[in-house]
Amino acid sequence: MPSLSSRELVELVKSVFPRHPGDRVLSVLCDVPRDPAGDNPPWRERRALAYAWYEALRDGRADIPLDAVRFVAYPDAGSNNADLPAEAFVLYGPPPDAAAGLAGAGELVSFTHVFAESQLLLAPTEYSTTAPLKVAAKKFGFRAATMPGFAASMIPALRIDYGEVARRVDVLKARLDAAHWAEVRFVVDGWRECALRFDLRFRTAHASTGRFPEEGTAGNLPSGEAYIVPYEGERSEPSGTEGTLPVEVDGEVALFTIARNRAVAVAGDGPAAAAERDHIRREPAYANLAELGFGVLADFGIEPVGEILLDEKLGLHVAFGRSEHFGGIVGPSAFSKPSEVIHLDRIYIPESMPRIAVASVKISDETVMAGGRYTIFG
């Protein structure tokens, strides 16, 4: 599988994590299937890639510089952004194909130990670790780049001008920080119009630029987005987020009715709409609108690869579920069990949702997107 060269990996780490005097240990995280039947070829390739990165960075650690690079594997968490298990294993060889083999492959340690000993983390995993690592980073002070679903096809997105990416992301963040509302207008199948107004009061946006200069921060790599949690109604007044959100799943369009920042109904006659109705019924926390995001990488020639990690950075996206890791109020305790914890992005680009077009986006009274393209970058 194509990968970055050893020199490119060293330079990537130096770029993503600007040097701090206390940087000594980098840990590469890898999740291993609890159930071998749930494994898949991309996951196997990603585990091999994670180990190859560990070896290259271990051998090149003096050039970063670091004292040590560690390879930390753990039984998978079962869903995106679920809490990590309490324990992991420090391995000195390739990871096994199933979690049952971890005990014989390395040293058992607590994740608390990993977090306390590591100043830098790279997480090319199957299931996203962004939420738990954001929470832990604030407590332990490490910096982490999360890479759920990373594949070789994403490597071009690691080679672009992240200075210009940061400029565009900061432009969007400034608009979101100052705004009380945003409105997105959609067109389904070329004729049906839908609109959703997001209540952005009492919130600060986040800039995900692909660089982590500050201690206690974690986020995606590749990156290139500004995002914000809509107001969820935790104060004395209810959230004003309301309207209709169309979502295309496997060629079927489901129409979510949103009131007070939650999906309260899902219209549609097909299996996707039925599945979504069932999901918001059995897991009310999933119905929470957890993120309004604006990716910028499409303007750099980056194309979608079918993985949320990269594809959400290409344009508009809206997420359901967990939000507390972004500054909201819905966390793991709001779900029925750990395996149900989820933060799921719906991505509005033609390759992901060909039946749904983003007609326009206004942040306050300024149009920032029209016809699916940004209008604010010079």
C-alpha cells in the first residue's frame, strides 16, 4: 500500500506538532477487532500502515526530536467517538488480527498511563477517537492528530498548502464566532426546496487547520474545516434551530424535521428513513444536531475517497449525536450504552449526496456559499 516516506513522516510530525521543549514521547494508536468477523481489508491495511509509521518514526525520532516512539494497540471501541477502553497494550511487533491476541503480543498498560507519558499521539484507527482524545487532551495536556478511516488515497491531502488552508478556515471561524444564526437552503432532485436555520448563540467555533501548536488539543488529520455546535437549549430559553434537513442514504432521501435542535420526525417510505426513525426513537441523544461544519479542501483539488475523515473536509456537513467534545452538552452518558455513543457526519457534496444540492448558506446576513461553492475567499 502506498505510504509516506520516512522523511515525509518525520516532516509531517514536525509540521503538525510544532516543537515544544517538553516533547519526549509520541504514541501511535491502533485499534484491533474484538470480533474477527467484523474485520475488513481497509482496516487490515490501516493496521499495517500504523505499524509501518511507528517503525519509521521510531527510527527517525532523533530528527523530530523525541526520546521514544511507542506503538499502542487496543480492542476496538465499537463505534465512532465512543469512549476508549480502560486498558491497552504497548507492542513491539505488528498487531494481531484479533483483540484476543493482544495479551500475548505486548505489555498491558492503562490508557491513563499512555496519556500521562505521551506528549504527542497519532491515531490512524478504524473507529474515530476524536471525541475521547479531545476530552483526555484537556486533562493530560497532550496533542493528538486523529485519523479515523485513514487510507493511502488520502495521502495527497497531507501534502497541500496548510498555510492557505488555515487562512480560509480562520475566515469561516470568524464569521461563525460573530453569528447568532446560519441558514442552509437545499434543493432535492432539482426541484424540492428545504431549509434549516441553525441557532449559533452562546457558542464559539473551532478551527481545524491540520496543525496543533497548543498543548491540550486534539483533532483530525487530514484537516481543513471550521465547525460549531448549534445552541442546544441548555440555558433558560430553547434552541431556535429548526427546519427540514434532507439526508441521502444509499440513494434514498430521508427528510428530518428539526425542532429545538433535535430531529423529531423522519419522512420517507424507504428502509433508510425507517432506520433513522428507529434510531432517534431508541437513542434520543442521536437526534441532537451536534455540528455545523464547513470543509475547504475541495478548492485544493482534493477528491472524496468514501471516508468521513477526509470527505467532511471537502464541504458542508452536519452531524448528529455526541457534542460535548466540541463544546456542547450531549456526552456519552446521554446514550443507552457505550456502543451506542456516536457522532455521525452527513456530508453535502455531490459524490456523497448526488440528489441533494446546497443552494446557499448564509451566516447572519452574509452569503458564504452559493451553488455549493464558497463566495468569500479572495
